[in-house]
Amino acid sequence: MFRISPKNCFFLHTLWYSACTKLDVTDPSKSMLFQDATVFFRQEDKQPGDRSPLHQELPQPVSAEYPLLPTISQASKEEMPFTALHSVSLPQEVHSDEIQKQLTAEEKRVTRVGQRLGNYQIIRLLGEGGFGEVYLGEHIHLGSQAAIKVLNSQLTSKEIGPFLAEARTLVRLIHPHIVRILDFGTEDKTPFLVMDYAPNGTLRQLHPKGIPLPLAMIISYVKQVAEALQFAHNEKIIHRDVKPENMLVGARQDILLSDFGIAMIAQSSRYQSLFDIAGTIAYMAPEQIQAHPRSASDQYSLGIVVYEWLCGERPFNGSFKEIAIKHAVVPPPSLRKRIPTIPAAIEEAVFKALAKDPKDRFGSVWKFAVALEHGR
């Protein structure tokens, strides 16, 4: 029987406690990156006299501000053998000046084509993501093209300094499998990064969801991505947002990892919303969800990507908070039951990378790539 570790008991109980005490979860130092929390555990695990926080009857919040709300669909209940005991909404303060700033940023985004950011003239929109928009830009003097990432936030005067410091760190990441940062800056307090332009799109575009990839192709991709991540980790830099959407295809069909540190830069903004990270939660390590990312968190995210490439599905699905809870306490479904032809050594390597405790994963992301290559 699968049991919740004491560490995760504390994590899940903290979600409920935060709601009842009105803990400011918008503070980056306390944030768990989501504003709704549902506590789950097996009904049969609840033993009389068990002193574990999740095995006690939690008191009903006395305030009418936090009514019990059903949030799990019947299909989700059948998929995940956990019972929802308490569903609470964490308080969120909304200030009119913040709303106005977000509206102003949205108006500027609509008319951004044709504008000038630094030495680049914006030509057209290339794509949109949770953290911002990517535009094709042309250098006004050299005529060279570049991708310009404009973040969905406006920085305060106190936030501009940390952003520029982080951007200077990212400029140091010069590697054959990392998209190079060419320039950075702010325009009317809106931060932007100028990067090498990769015209062949992303691995998500090349390989749509639901389609398993050949093992040899997966290992080739993983080795290139792991090499880039290992280089960054040696420089004490964590990616924080490893997923197919951030893996670009270069001119020679090589893989280029993009958006290093973008997650941390965007998270530092007070205007990042739950929607901004909803697309990333499916690849996020448990400790990163608890706002404690480390290099092993990137290995976990790459493990989720490899799982998806092997069988065509991610291991955890559901609502935002359901996926977050599953990352923390639910083992991933067997790969070999889904695809019997997957070698046992490959499944073992993936599951080691997906260990809940970072200490139980491979010693480095490169060791994960080597284990996959040896397991085929």
C-alpha cells in the first residue's frame, strides 16, 4: 500500500493551514505556485489514534469565506484512488492599480508589432506562452533577425535590478545546445530578452501530443538536452521549465534548449497569475511546486518528458491542483503496462529520475541520459 511520507504530509497539511490562517502565498518566499489546495489520502489509511496530520479529522474552518467546494470530477475519482476531504480557496487580494497595469500591458501587447525594443524592430508574432510572447525582430543597423521574448509583467523600480542581474547571468550560458541570449532590457518597465532565432520550431510542434517516439530518437534528444542542462548546472543555474515547448530545432536539426531562468524571472513579478504556470505544472518536480527548486528538479522534468515520449501520455493528468498533489504523493503508472515493448531498464531509469525525493534520483542529469542509453 502506498503511503504518504512525513515530508509530504507536512506539505499537504500546510496547504490547508495556509487557507485557515490567511497566509500570504503570493510572497515568493512562501509561494507554492498555486492558490487552491485540496488534501487527498486513501480512505482506508485513516487509522484511529494515528497522529499524522493527514490522518486526523481536520477542523472545519470557522469562517464562511472558506466553504467546502466539490472540485474533483467523478472521472478523476475513478482515475485516482484518493478521497477529497477538504477543498479550500486561499485568500487573494486584488488591487485596482495592479489590474490597471495588467490591462495596460495587454493593450501594448496587441499593438507591439512595428514597435522598437532596444535595437530591434518587431516584425511579427512567433508564439505565445504562459510567461510571455515571442516575436521575430530585426536589428535596425545590422539587419540580422532574432527572437524577442517579452514577459507578461511590468516590473517595479525595485524589481528591475534583480531582473537585469539574472539576465546577465543567463548571457554566460554559451553552449551548442542552448539558445544564446543576445541582449536584454526593459521597455516601459516591461522586461524582454533577445535570443537567437531558431526557424524550425519546437519539439512540441514537431511531435504533437499523444504520439510515442522511437527509443533511438528519444535517447538522441535526451543526450542533447541533458548536455545543455548539465552545463547550466555546473554554472549553478537551474532551468526550472524543462518541457518540449522549450526545446527548439536548430538549423542542423540539432536540439537547442531555450528559456533558461525565464520561470524565475517571471515568478519574481507580482503580476504572475495561476494561469501563467498552469501549462508547466505537468512537468514540475514536487520540491519545485513547494518553491524549493534545485538541479535535480530539471532532471525530474526531463523524466516527465521522456515518459511522455515513450508512451504518448504524461504520467499525471487532471486539474492544476490534482496534478500538483499527484506529483507529491502518487507513483507514476507503469510504462511497460502501457507499452510492453519498452525495456525494463528504460522504465527503471525513468522512474529513478521521477523519484519524489530529489536524493533518490540520479546524481546528475547527465547520468540519467547515460542510463537511458545503456538501457536500450
